[in-house]
Amino acid sequence: MASPLAGRRCAAACAAAVALLATGARANPADTFGMGSRSTALGGAVSATTDDFSAVYYNPAGLAFSPGTELSLGYMRVDHHLSMNGADSQVDPVAGLVGGIVAPGTLLGLPFAFGVATHLSDERISRARTVRQDDPRWVLYENRNQLLYLAADLAFAPLDWVAVGGGITFLAATRGAFGITGRALLPRGGQSQYDSQLRHEVDADLTAVRYGQLGVQLRPPGPWSFGVAYRQEARIELGLDADLRGTIDAKVLAADASYVLESLTVNGFIPAQLVVGGGWRPGADWLVGVDLVWVRWSAYVSPTSQTRTALEVDFPPTVVALPPPTKPTRILPPGFQDTLVPRLGVEWRPRVAPGWRTPLRAGYVYEPSPVPDQRGLTNLVDTDRHVFSAGAGVVLEDPGEVLPGELRLDGHAQYSLLPERVTLKRSAADFTGDYRAGGYLWNVGLSLSLGFR
């Protein structure tokens, strides 16, 4: 009787450790919702034309074409309206500050620029969440878009119309450990388990996950421009180690005991991406951008935890027989598929008065779902996504000696439609059963930029 009770107490303590570590932030909002109001309103189809702070994400090479130093600060909020079988899935909103800096100059006689971009959640820095393999979850939204995002890039232009750039992106991840030591008294007679003398310690740390990005931008004379960008794969892992050691006192018999748990979860996965794009300026006030993005979802790693446990109690085997070791979970391969994502953006920049422009923008993105039909044990919920975006701005050019450049205010609204997807299970005895999933997202935001020429 003593050993199984000790195991249950150890398991409960480990569950508490997981709960303590599962209250922190998520992963890369730029991949899902865009970076900066102007580029978001253009559907992210800017790899061949961008030169503001959003180039740090879309194409680092564009920084070298920046006309001057620029400071940008904004705010964005995304509300999820996702449901399964008509019930709200309670996916948390994503909101926070968005901003960056572009600082151009010359290095060895060549145009050179440094850029920084960030998304800082107004609720969390990092969050970890683990679920069972068969629990339904919106795999690309629930735990993917609420991380601290910070990227820094360098770019230079070896020719007047050619620029190259690259840098590093940092995302926040969580690691933790949980330990209990002391003497556990098993209830006997009038004695309570609360008479046990136990000490516990929880240690949770934030760590940085880093991955690189590279880009080339071509702006030959004429109305055309071209861009190529590559972003590396990244995995955000949640590591949890629990170590419970002490003495179990059953009054008539006491023994040393230990319970060790090691768990590793891929809490967020950022797929490698290759972007090829073009820009066309049919007139001084018009811009059209087209991007095609290859996303390597086939490398996706299951979010199910890989766990190893070990229980040891020094009771004589003739007195108490220990239960057999827990078998590790058999993780099913997710089977995600690579996708091609087309992006389109159009901008019109009419001059309404001397020194004043009012840009109008629109964009469209189609993101096919990489998730295969969930007919078996797993329930990684997702659908295709149609993204419609629009935006407007006000640009004040050369307002005076105090600001020899421009003052720009940009806003965006983005509506994402996730058409309903029906999942039919192979087995009628499946615990989750058949379900319908779909919904929509709203993304709105503003950005204020100060440019110095």
C-alpha cells in the first residue's frame, strides 16, 4: 500500500510543477499577423520594396535602401473567434507593442544600414503549454503567437541597385526544474498526511531561441524591383525536470524513495521559409507587390511531450511490490505538408496638398492548411486561411527644421476567414468524435514613424 500512494503523491507534485511552468507567453506573431501597419495592410507582399523597420522581418536587404534614420512605434491587437462544433475555443487574443529602428550610413564607402524590430506582448514574455496527444487544439494559433519577438539585421549595397542583408531573430523559451525533499508520513490512526515535513523548490528560467534570416533586393532603373529572402527553422522547447527524494514513514516501516521525471515538449515550431517577390511602380503614386512564400511545414515536430519517469522505493520486495515503469507515450508523426502562400498588395499615394499624402492600401493572402485530415488519434485543428487587409495613412513631408524628413501615421485592419473544416474519425468509438472547426480573426493596429533625412 505504501509504494503506490507514494507514486500518486509524486505524480501530483509533478503535475503541480507543470501547472506552475505553464503560465508564461507564445511564439512568432510576425509569421501569422505581419510586422508593422503599412506592410500588414499590403498583405506582407513587400519583399521587393520594403525599406522601413518591417524589412528586418520581410527582407533584411531593404534596410540598405532606407532614405534616412527612422523610428517607429505602434500597437496591434488580434482577436480570435474560433470554434469547434459551434462552441468557442477560447483562444486568447494577441496584443502588444510593435516597433523598430532603421539607422543607415556608410561603411568603407558603401551604403550600410542597421535595423531592429520587435513585438512585445502586453500580457506575457513567454508562455508554455502542454496537452495530451488526443486533446483538440488550434495548433497554429493557441500557443504560437505570443512570444517576445526581437530581430536585428545588417545590410549593405555593393551596387546602387543591389542590396544584401541578414541577421538574427530572438524568441523567448521556458525551461524549469521542480524538486521536493523531506519526510512523508502516511496517514495512520489519528495522524494526518499534513504532518509530513517536505521542502519544495521551483526554478523556471527564460532562454533565447535564435535563428537567422538572409535577403537580397534588386532595384534596377525602371518600374520593377525584385526580392528574395530566407528565414531559418526554429524550435521553441519546454524542458521540465522534476526530482522528488526523501523518506516515506509508514510507522512500522520507513524507506528512502525517489521519483524522477524528465519531460521535453516542442512548445512552438517556426518553419523555414523561402520568399520570392516582385514590385511594380506603374506610376509615381502607385505600387503593386507580389510575393510567393514556400513554407517547410513537413519538418513540423509534434507538440506532445516526451516524458521519462523512474520510481524507486527501498521497501523489501517481499513486503511491497513496485508497479512496473510507465511506458513512454508513442508519439504519432504529425505528417504536415509544405505549403505555397501567395501574397498580393496594392498601394496608392495621392498628394492631397503640398507636403501631404494620404496612402491607401489593400492586400490579400491565401494560406493553405499544412495539417492533414485528423481521422486518427490526434486532433491538431486547423483550416485554410483567407486574409483580407486594408489600411490608410497620413504622411507629412518635410514639416520643418525640427524634423527634416517625414512624419507618418499608418493604420491597418486585417480580417482572416477560416472556412469550416469537417473532421470525420475512422473509429466510431473515438473519444473526441467527429467535429466541425472554423472561424475568423480580426487584427487592427496603428504605427507612428518619424523619419530623418
